[in-house]
Amino acid sequence: MNTDLLQLQPYPFEKLRALLGGVQPAADKRAIALSIGEPKHESPAFVAKALADNLSQMAVYPTTVGLPALRQAITRWCERRFNVPSGWLDADKHVLPVNGTREALFAFTQAVVNREADGLVISPNPFYQIYEGAALLAGATPHYLACLDNNGFNPDFNAVSAETWKRCQILFLCSPGNPTGALVPMETLKKLIALADEHDFVIAADECYSELYFDEQSPPPGLLSACVELGRSDFKRCVVFHSLSKRSNLPGLRSGFVAGDAEIIKPFLLYRTYHGCAMPVQTQLASIAAWNDEEHVLANRDLYREKFDAVLEILAPVLDVQRPDGGFYLWAKVPMDDAEFCRRLFEGEHVTVVPGSYLSREVNGVNPGAGRVRMALVAPLAECVEAAQRIRAFLKG
Ligand SMILES: Cc1ncc(COP(=O)(O)O)c(C=O)c1O
């Protein structure tokens, strides 16, 4: 067997199962899970229809590069969303469909890391677990940058040494962040691009929550918009990851894209051809419909806005918790050990949340997720409100 597999950490949900395994929750209260980040709003009917209308495409093998029409639809979406001037993104060179960002983040790391160079894959901490597993299986060393409240839950990139940047092969960004909900500001994105040029590393910007935000007047900036502001029309060293899972409530469709530097996309396509991760044609056709429509995305944001308003009204008086800049998580500070909080909340109120320390790694004795919990506001409004009321009762009791 591949001995690198032994380096993989148990997934946070495995740890959570172990934590709650022997605990008997209050029998009179129905279970409410704020633990899993799975969108629960209804999938758009027109996407389901496009999928159903094209089921006959099951009869054909899809190509890894995907349909030109899908890459065109994605290109137009990037132009609209990130103000990319027409002609900068070439649908044939800069864009690839992927089966959700999870597989893409993993596969991308395998394609980019040079195993012979003793390289680092730098990521925020806490972080989406795939960054770490992908780095380990690619033969790189994960390097974690703490996201603390004293820096707006962004890594302190200024504190990273030139030696560390020199060894960096991929810098993962996650904006809006999971679990912190923080955005990487435009100025920071630009500085990071300058650092990538100076030290020759790739920036992989995981922007799968980019369409979940609160202020309709200021959508989160992305790495493509930073390239636009810098006049960087070749998107050198920059690749973004987007998904229909959160934007369009289609986590089971498995559809997203990567876009950016053509010199990276080309070898990544080669890697994917061997890896065998072509998107089924019917999924591609349904995805075109989804990327071409913003109305359902606006309605989706309205639903989250309503839930955050209601839940924060209940929790803010009793818990140190803020509205995030984007995404669908609350990253709350709790008045006790985070695992203990989760265990006791589950036992007393039958509400499941994730201990922050399970989503982070301890570095130099500090786990930046310790003392916090992640709550995903994915359930329907009434359920989120009930969960918030139970958490409030738990804290007051
Ligand atoms: C930060 C982050 N990136 C990527 C993903 C993967 O999403 P998908 O594969 O559905 O696009 C998730 C899913 O929860 C996530 O939280």
C-alpha cells in the first residue's frame, strides 16, 4: 500500500462521531444538525429539467475538457461576476469543468506539486481538510497559517518568512473562508500575487462560497478580479475554483470549474485525462443552465440572509458570534473547551455543531480553532431558529 495514506488524519466528522458516540441525547428533542456543510435549499427546477431532458447523453463518453458550450458559459459568468474584460479568458485555454471543487482541489495538487523539491503547500488554519490530504498524497509538506480574530480571521501573510515562501509550491486561499467566513481583501490578493511572482508559487483560490454574501452591493472579490485590477491578462500563477454546490444548491450534481493560468490548466488537463474525471455530458448541459442564471442565486442569498438575521438575533446576546463576510457558517467563540461544548450541547439539546479544534491543526502548541465551534446554517429557517433557541437555553442553563 501507499504509505503516504498513513499520514492522513481522521476526517473531522469521524472525530465528531467518536466524541458523541456514547452520549445519550435528550430523548424529547428531535435532532438538529448544524454540523454538516451541505446546502439544503431546494435545487433549481430548471436545472433538474435540463438534466432530465438530457439523460440520453448517458450513452456517450464525455471528454475531459468538456463541451465548448459549457466552457463558454463559465467564461461569460467569470466576465460578468469578476469584471474580466472580454477576450482575457479564452474558454479553450483558461477554463476546465470539474466534478465539484473537492476533487479538483485534490487533483490539482497532484498535478502541480514537484515531489523532488521538498515543497510546502501553504493553507489557512482552520481549513478545508482536502488541502492537507492532497498535499500529503502529493508528497509535499502542509504548512499552516493561523486565522485568528486579531487579524480578521485571515492569515498574517506578512509574518511568513522568505524561506517559507521560497519552499511554497501552492498557496491555498479560501474566501469566503470555511469555517471563518472571512474574505481575503483585494489588497492582500494583490500582494500575494506579487509574492507568487517573487518566489514562484501557484495561488489556488478556493472560492466555492463566493456567491453566498450579504451585501448585494459588494460581492466578495476573487483572485480573477485581483488579476483584472493588476492588468494581469494571462492570470499567471493564479487559478480559481468555483462550484455550483453552494451557489445553486446542487451539491449532488458534482459540478464546478477551475479557471486561470493557461500554462497550469494545460498540464492539469493532461493529469485529468489520465485520472479519469470527465464530467458526464448531461451534467454539463444542466450546468450551463445553472451558470447562465442569477435569479435563483439571488433568491438563495435572500434565504441565508433571513436565517443569519434570525439566528444572530437569538445568539448574539449570549454568545461571542459575528455575522461572517460570506458563506453559511457561524464561527462562534464558546465559553468552554470546544469539544466539551459540542458534547454537552448534543447531550442536553440534541443539537450537533463541530468543534473548531477538529477543523484546525495545532502548531507550536496553539490550535487556532480551539474554543470555537462551527455552525452551518443550512437547515430550513424554522429549524435554525429552534437550534439557536436551544443553544441559548443551554448557555443560560
Ligand atoms: C472550503 C470548501 N472547498 C471546497 C468544498 C467542496 O465543495 P464541492 O466539491 O461540492 O464543490 C467545500 C465543501 O464543503 C468547502 O467547504
